[in-house]
Amino acid sequence: MNTIVPHVAETDRLRLAPGVMLRNDRRRGQWMLMAPERLLVLDEMALAIVRACVGPEIGDVAAGIDRLTVEYDAPRTEVAADVLEMLTDLRNKGYVVT
Amino acid sequence: MSCALPAFAAATRNDPAPPFAVLMELTHRCPLRCPYCSNPVALDSASAELDTATWKRVLDEAADAGALQVHFSGGEPCVRKDLEELVAHATEIGLYSNLITSAVLLDRPRLERLQRAGLQHVQISLQDAEAAGADRVGGFKGGHVKKLEVARAVVAQGLALTINAVLHRHNIDRVNDVIDLAMDLGAGRIEIANVQYYGWALANRAALMPSREQLLAMDAAVRARLPELAGRIVVDYVVPDYYARRPKSCMGGWARRFMNVTPRGRVLPCHAAETIPGMAFETVHDRSLSDIWRDGQAFTRYRGTDWMPEPCQSCDHKEEDWGGCRCQALALTGSADATDPVCELSPAHADVAVLRNHDAAALDSVWTYRGA
């Protein structure tokens, strides 16, 4: 039986996967997640989400969503939906782990 | 929100965006003798290999050219005693280091030294899910057990681990076992890599080609598992060329993302490019990697889409697959300029099926091990 892996939840604590690091490439003027044999270019919003929600010092995802809600002065439900979708995508692509 | 590599598309033929990574084949020496080795049939000797100082200069030039990652590869890169020194140098100049290895020469102390030097990621090849078959393919007794031991050490140390599982007639039926093994080892990523027929593999094609039934069973097994694997292990699944209907985007497009430096210092757009006749390759002794990347003859020849014949030229997919693979076009049609015949739009596509069916039926064909 196959089971679909659930979405990232607000109670999850996320960190970058082994071998993944946040880097700024000055030459290209881009932030990226550098990873084994690949990389992911982050736009401004993706960078803000990674900074707010990923890392051992962050706490759970809910705390990151709270911060982003204040920072962007947006409805929390909308912020949460966007953040969880993006973090699930990053988790499924192996850039972050719980 | 975010996407992979959008800003890395080659701008024009002679004014390309910088490369993403440089593959450094430090040596062709290897204790394993896999019959599908991607190294050229004519191997560079140890005495021809670049020395430490030259490799460091090449690393500097890779960073100058804008590369972000270096893949230390081979042959078996761990035969080089200066591997730690080269990784440390790469780290110092801001390059992300990947080690592509058979793992049989690695142990915990050396892994620790490499990690201290800044290594981020280790890719270990497995020849099968079980020792007898794996050691027979690798031609190296005890290799499989050693690989598993090193793979566990890689994970225990907190380094990223990729398992590279090369599939062919003799192990393709165990694809599920290979995936299970990779997960048990704690790999973050698995490459399910059906043999690509270049170099030694091309010479051994009749001994390696799986049957259509094997292929379909493997494909169904992998696709059925992908949903449950999401978020647990990253799967890079290379569909076997000879059974495909569309060509792969080989190297992400010729001279768009990667450069390759051979043990003796030749600078190539891909590791099999030396098979293409009439192509002039520069070496690290001739010009800098930046210069070679920008307008080296071998790099500009198939960069972008200008070179493409029909049916590629008017195809909607031409900036997705970049015309497929030049070396495969050469191997199968005799011309590197041709549409990759893996594509069903190629006039030579039917020939691929004939070759494939012929080789898949050659069940008593015996492979030749890679030379030393």
C-alpha cells in the first residue's frame, strides 16, 4: 500500500537537510539553497520563508508563520497556506527535513 | 516562488551564462572494473594526471568562471592522496564540493579529514542490492560490504549521501531492493540510473541491455513508489535512453551548465565528448576555463539551438531537451550533428528499437571488464 506523505505542519520543526546551505552568490546577485549536485534559486519571498521557518534556533513552523504575519502585515491564514505549501515543496525536494 | 536554475540559461552562443558546476576527473584509475564505466575506452595513465598545484589553479579558474560546485570524480578520486588538499582549496574559494566515489578506498578517518576540509556530499555507487551480484559487476571482491560500511559512516558524520544505482539486465529486477537499501542506509537521494551507452558501456551493450519486459516492470515499480518516497528520499530517475520516446536533456544542454576536466587536463563540455571526431579540445595549459567556456570551439559548437537540424529546429521541445545527446547521436547515427535518435521524431528512431531488441535478446553475451 502506498501512502502519500503528509504536508508540512505548523507543529513541525525544520532544518536544512545534510549538505544543504543557504548561500548568496554575489556574482549573480541571487540567494540560493546549495545542495548535493543541485541548487535552488530563492526569490525574496522564498528567502524570507526559509529564514523565518528553517533552522535549529527557529522553533516550530508556527513561530515562523507568526513572525511573517507581523512582518508582512497579512492575514495569518493566507500566510500559513503559502508558507506550508512552499515548505512542503522544499521538504519533498530534499532541501529541508523535519 | 522559486525554481531551479532559471538564470543559468546560456544567453547566446558566445556570451553564455556562467557554468553551474565543473566535473573534475582527477584520475582514471579505479579499483573497480564495472563494464559500464563512463570513462573513455582509452584511459589516461597515472603519469599523465595533472599535479596538485595545477588542479588548484583549475579550481581557482572554475570559481572565476562562476561555477558554484565542483564534483571530484574519476575513475576513483580517492586514489589521489591530495584529495583532502583539493577539497580544502575548493572550500577556501567558496566552491561546494561533491565527491563521486566507489567508496571502497574510504574509511572513517579519511572521511573525517574530508569533512574537515569542507566536503558536503558523497555520492556512492552501488552495483546491486546484494553482495554476490554487486561484486561480480564491479569485479572487486568484498566491495559491496565495504560500500555499505562507508555509506553508513557518511550519514553518521552528518554528510549528505547519494546512492547511485546503475541498472542493467543483471540487476534491474531488484530495483525495489536497491531503493530499500538506499533508505536503510539513510541516503537523502538516490539516482536510479539505467546504463547510458557510452565508453565501456557502449562496447558491452549486448551484455547489459534489459528486455522490454524487465524495463516495463522496473518503470512501473519506480513510479508506483514515487508518492510514498516524496519527502523521504529524493529520487533522480534516469529513463533508459533506448526505450525512451524523447531524448534526455543531456548535461542540461551542451555547454549550458557543466564543464568537465579530464585527468590530463583536457576541458570538455561532457565526459564523452572526446568520442566526437573533428572537435578540437583545449587543455588547462592553453587558456583559462572562463575563456574556454565562453568561446572554445568544442563549447560553442552545440551550445544553444542554432546548430540544430530539423526536426529539432522547429520543435517546441528544443529548449527543454536541447536536442538530446550529441555523443549518442554519433554512436547511433554516425553523425554528432544529427537529432538524437532516441527521439521518436528522428528519422533514425526505428533503428534504435532494432539495436535494442537485438542486444536485449543476446542473453549469452559476456561483458568485458573495464581495463585498468
